[in-house]
Amino acid sequence: KFMLTQPHSVSESPGKTVTISCTRSSGSIASNYVQWYQQRPGSAPTTVIFEDSHRPSGVPDRFSGSIDTSSNSASLTISTLKTEDEADYYCHSYDSDDHREVFGGGTKLTVL
Amino acid sequence: EVQLVQSGAEVRKPGESLKISCKASGFSFANNWIGWVRQMPGRGLEWMGNIYPGDSDTRYSPSFQGQVTISADKSINTAYLQWHSLKTSDTAMYFCARLGFSASYYFDYWGQGALVTVSS
């Protein structure tokens, strides 16, 4: 069974760019797509990236996703940070061997 | 418009039973997987299980197998999460979410969440 590991927290200033990583513990990161969900305080999660790098309609193009097989990780990059981007971000993938959904532990993004 | 509307907050005592609901609209409920996700206070998201209402095929996380029951009634487009004997450790926010499909499945729409508090 694999795990997805994220940094507990990151912080950056408005207008800057931040990248949040999600490292898969075993098996290739390319084996199953990775999604990213944003959860603002007191709200339900919403999808900001699906299938590694696709943005749902309505998500600004400041949000981008990628995978890197050399580090076996996925990344969420948010450019031109706004205070409204302050939230928890979770990566998610599917374990097709054990038929289970896997979430990363979440990263708290502070924009200060 | 796709919507998942969950039942309201609940307060129960340990040992009591509970069934919370997730009513879907704006899509073909029977032909889409619905998942349940737990979020304990101050903690991250944990997958509990998925159900396909069309045939009630249900997949549980090993962590929740035997602890909860996931069901669905396709005649009223509603999914359920049920406990037979609650514990204080079941205190959490519970989200339902649709598993949409493009090239793979992912949680594309989420309910607003239902807070369950278990306390003596």
C-alpha cells in the first residue's frame, strides 16, 4: 500500500509563487492520476486540479499541476498568490492494486 | 447543476445509532459512484468508502469496514452513511462526494458536510 506525503505547511507572500509537493511512497506516481483539492476554513473541499494537470472550469490558470517521475511526486503550483488562496490543500490518488482512494495528509497554505 | 445536499448536524450519545444522508440532483445518481470522506477535528481527509447506486456495489476502506454501513436508494437519489453503535471517536465532519469520470475517477463535486458529535 502506498502513502502520499505532503509538507505540513507552507507560507508565501501575496503576488509570489508557491509549490506544494505530494510524494508517493511506493509504486510510480505516473501509475494513477493525482488530484488536488482546496479546502478553505469551514468549507467543503473543491477540486482545483484533476488527472495530474487539468483544471476544472472556473479554476484560475494561476493553479497548475504536474508530476515528476524522478522524485516520484506530484506538485501543485499557485502563481500570483492572493490572500483568498489561503487554505488547506490535499492531494489524492487511487490505489488500483488495493482498490482504495488515498489522500495526502494536507498542506496548510498561509499567504501573508 | 450538480448538487449534493447533506443532512444536518447531529448530536448523539455513545452506543446510539445514526444514519446521515446525501441527496443528489443534477446528474444521473444511479450511474455515478458516490464516496464518503471523514474529517476529524483539525485533521485531514480520510476515505471511508464508495457506493455505486445502480447496483449497490460498495467498496470500504479497511479502516472503516465493519464500523459503518454505506447504502443508497436510487429511487430518491440519496446515499446514506450509518452507524449502529457510535463511539466518541466518531465525532467528525462527514462529506459525501461524487466520483466524476474523465480519464479516471476523482471527487468532482462535494456535499457541504455533516457534523456528527458523539458525547456523553
